Amino acid sequence: MSDSKKKSGISRRAVLKGAAVTGAAALVTPLSTTTAEAVPPPDKWDQSVDVVVVGTGYAGLSAAVEAKDAGANVLVIDKADIVGGNSVIASGGYNCADPERQKPQGIEDSPDLHFAQTMAGGDFRADPAKVRYYVDHALDGVKWLEKLGVVFEPKVYTIVGAIHPRSHDPVNHGRGGAIIAVLKKNVEERQVPVRLSCALSGIVRRNPLDGEVLGVQVKEGRGVKHIEAKRAVVLATGGFGADVPFRSKYAPQYDDKLPTTNVPWATGEALCYSQDVGADVVGMDYIQLLVACNYFTKKYGDIANLGVDHAVFLNLKGKRYVAEDARRDVLAGSTMAQPEKVFLWVADDRAAKRYTLDRIKVSLDKGLCFTAPTLEELAAILEGKLKVPPADFLASVKRYNELVASGKDSDFGKKDVNLKTLEKGPFWASPTQAGVHHTMGGLRTTPTTAQVLDRLGKIIPRLYAAGEVTGGVHGTNRLGGNATSDCIVFGRLAGQLAGKEPRRA
Ligand SMILES: Cc1cc2nc3c(=O)[nH]c(=O)nc-3n(C[C@H](O)[C@H](O)[C@H](O)COP(=O)(O)OP(=O)(O)OC[C@H]3O[C@@H](n4cnc5c(N)ncnc54)[C@H](O)[C@@H]3O)c2cc1C
């Protein structure tokens, strides 16, 4: 990775800062400025490798490691000038049934239950064969990551919207960044080159709608180059949550007024280039909002707590309006209907914390979220900052605690397992909004070989795809924690098979 080393700092802060001020932002290519057209085979290739992997998130780096281990000569490219895409800023929660961790915690689980919940959670719009492959290989993914050097917490929990306690958190700050750091190290150790600031600008197929994929066209600096892939191309270009024109094409309601949790370069042009060579897409209007953006900054994070058990969601009138452990689409939809589309995530000190105290402190110091030793003091702060009526605020918390004591949330139906009191200080409150988070739709791929299909259902030879650029795993609504494992499972699969394709002469 020598040519990328200087630019590839991957701390979360560096990424977020980078998103705002570096050349990475200039590389964002929203659909409106993209002229997508099929790329004919060049007279002469500028470079030739076995496998070209496009994207340096979970899926791309997993594919790169596996393709290299399968014996291929691999090149990874990314249009950004830093490694990691959305993966490096993500929370890194990884879902799978894992008896070694879950049994000691008294949690019943199995790939079958994970399958059933993923299908139901996505309103049965996912591809059952693909979900089956996913749940059956998700635990292997954790073990593989552990072998590569990722350390996961000994206990699992329920990340917001996950439905069941099977989310594995990587130890170390950064979470998703911790996984990317390990994958990046493994890519470096295998001497796989990673070319940053190198944007896919077309896929080269023998004929636009026919024959095998031969390589890619890229834009690098001011030049256009053609890179031959003698075995295969793996697309791992992520989702399009930050691409307002592209996402609004499928979901006009998600216009530029909505914030996003994504890095600015989560854009959809690779899907256009794929369609130019005949690729089919699925579920493009299944776009997930997540209640994880700060009301003041409109950015992901800057909220003190993501636990939903010892917590209530209150609107600016101090009223509860939803079961805090509902599906993500329910949480987002009901929040959008509240005054100013914002709620206060109010938690006691026992709610599962997903950020280090250091990070929370930065947000507290900036006045982006709040803490106080007693509920009364917190109510006074919220009245001052957001005009929340203190009496209503305190009455809602009291009512919630009474429901917990009764053993049933007869108001909103929070599940018994998550129905826990809010009474131990210090208390926390984060003004939180929904933002565009995940694009469940994307390339239609085969369930067990990660190959891209065309609109007639035929495999496009030598073209693989994995991660958020694909569709079919999550249906209408992704369960929290299912994307990390989706990316790792299918990234690995794509890399293994791409690396074993027969080498073209
Ligand atoms: C803030 C946040 C928190 C999250 N937390 C969780 C969580 O805890 N658990 C969970 O399951 N999911 C979570 N998710 C979702 C999950 O992290 C993502 O779905 C996942 O990271 C996507 O990985 P990927 O490899 O598919 O793409 P990415 O990590 O986004 O990587 C794609 C890469 O492709 C590059 N690229 C795109 N187009 C081109 C092009 N034309 N040419 C060259 N390169 C290109 C991009 O620059 C990018 O680096 C979170 C997402 C976000 C945004």
C-alpha cells in the first residue's frame, strides 16, 4: 500500500475532517454530473492485473484479502483519498448467532432465528436464498476477522433496530474503524497495492450487453486509464446515501433537506456504470433513515448514548411517542412526524453506551448534548436550551417508570426485555434527528457466488459485487448490525471466487 500510505490516515476524526476539507470531497461525483456510457475495450491496456477490487470499505478490503489468498494478483482502487468509505466511520456492530458468546449471557439464538428476523424485518422483500447464505456464514466472518486481528467484545447486545441481542462490537475506539484498520493491515502485509484518488469511470465488457467483463476504466488526476482484470472485477463501492440526486430519483421524499450519516463520497455512479453493461438492480427505493444525527449539527454522532433499554424518546413537548426498541423505519417515521422532526434521547447511566466518555465529553462541552446528576436538573437544562416543558418531561419519565414497574409497556409496546427503569444518574439527553443511513437496494447478485446478474437473470461473467452496492439481503428495512456481516460475508465470497476465476490469456 506504499503509494497510499501518506494519505490513508483512518482515524474517525481524520475521516470526518477529511470529508469536510480535503480533495476527497471534490471527488464526489453525483449522478447529475456523471455521463454514464458503455466503455469499449481499449486498443491497449495501461495496466494488467488478475483482480481489480473497487472500494476500500469492509467489502472491498475483505475481497482483496481473500482474492490474494486465493493466489491472485490484486489491485484495489478507491476514488476517495482516504481508506474506508462508510465502514471506517461506522459503529461496527456485527450481527450473527454466536453460541460461545450468547449462551453464557442466557441468549437463545440460531442462524434460523437470524434468518426469520432478517426476512420479517425487511417485510419479506429480501432474496431468501441470499439471506440463507448470509446467516449461515456470518459466524465464520467473525472468526475470520478475529484470525486477522480484530478483537470483539466478549458480550453481545442489541444495537438500535437489531431486534435481538446478537450484535458484536469491536473493541477499541472507532469500532468500524477498528475493523478497517485490521483489514488494511492485512492488505498491506499481503503487499496488495491500494490506489487512492482513483475513480471507477466505467466497466469494460467485451460488448455492452454481452460477453465477459475485461477490466475497468478509471479517472486518476486528469487522466483516463484502462486497467485489465484478467480474472475478474469486484465492485464494492458502497451505498448512495449521500448522493441526493440519485437517491431522490428513487425516493423523492429524501431530498437535500434530510441530513445523512454517510461520508460525502457515498454516491451511486458505480451502479450507473454497472447498468451500462447490462446489470440489474433491485430494491432501489428501500432507503433507511436512522435516528442518529445531532439536531444542532445535522451530523452523525454527537449524541451521548445509543442504548434503548434504560431510555425514553421524548419529543420537544416532553411526550413519549414510540417504543424505543421499534424497527428503524418505525423510529424514523414517527420521529419525522414530531415537532421539528427531533426527539430527546433521554437515558440513565446504565443504558448501553456506544461511545467512549472522551468522545461524549467533546459533544457535551460543545453543548450538543446534555447531562445532569438528577432528572430535575436535566429538565431545567432542556427547558433553557429547547423550551421543553419540565413538568411534562418529568411526568413522562415518571409514567415510563410506572410502566416498567407494572411489567408491561401498555402505552407503546416496548418489549419486556428492554423495559428498564430510568432512575440512576447521571442522566443524559441528546437532541436527535433521522438521517439517510443505508441504501438497501443495489446490484442484483447470485445468492451463493456474489456474481452480478443482468436484467434477464444471466450472470455477467467475471463481474462480482459485495456490500452496500448490492441489494437483496435486507429487503425494505435493514436490521441494525446486519450490514457489517453482510459486507464481510459477501466481500469474502466475491474475493475467493474472483481470485479463482481462470486467468484469461
Ligand atoms: C455512520 C454509520 C454507522 C454505521 N454503523 C453500522 C453498524 O454498527 N452496524 C452495521 O451493520 N452497519 C452499520 N452501518 C452500515 C455499514 O457500515 C455500511 O453498510 C458498510 O460500511 C458499507 O461497506 P461497503 O464496503 O459496502 O462500502 P463503504 O465502506 O462505503 O466503501 C465503499 C468505498 O467505495 C468507494 N467508491 C465508491 N464509488 C467509487 C468509484 N466510482 N470509484 C472508486 N471508488 C468508489 C468509496 O469511496 C468508498 O471508500 C453504518 C453506516 C454508517 C454510515
